[in-house]
Amino acid sequence: MSNKPIFAVRGNDLPRREIYKKLKNIWLGDTGKTNRQLAEMIGVSPQVASTYATGTDGRTPPWSAIMMLCNELGYQVVVRPSEVKIEKILQEVI
């Protein structure tokens, strides 16, 4: 039995769908915009923008869609051997 952190084990993928879903919900809530506007921003149809979050058609959101949401929201994806999380980028004013 291995004591390796979950993302250090060969074959374990990063949870892109969950990351996308969280960022999508934050974006929709913070901006008040629609799923259609989200789809336009990431360059897909509204149906695809929705199914990226649910996985009903087996699609996994590309990193480009996740990074676009991070850029728009001021968030970053932090990857560690045992966890993946999204967090707000703090802007320090001097």
C-alpha cells in the first residue's frame, strides 16, 4: 500500500470538472451574467458550457476555459501533491 499523496500517484488526474464548476458558479454569481455569456467568453455553445460542469456528455473542460475564468475572476488554481484548490489572488497595495 502506497502512502503517496493522491496526485502523486500515476493515473490520477486533476479534477478539472470540479474546478470548472466552482469557478463557473462564482462567475455567474459575482457577475450576474448568463450561461450564454459564459459560453461566448470561453468559445463554446451554451450547452457545452453547461455540460462541462455536469459531465453528462463525457466532456471535460479544457484548461483554457478554467484559466479564462480564473483570469476574469482574479483567482488561481493551486496544485499540491495532496490537494487542488482555487483561491482569490490577493492584490497588495503599497
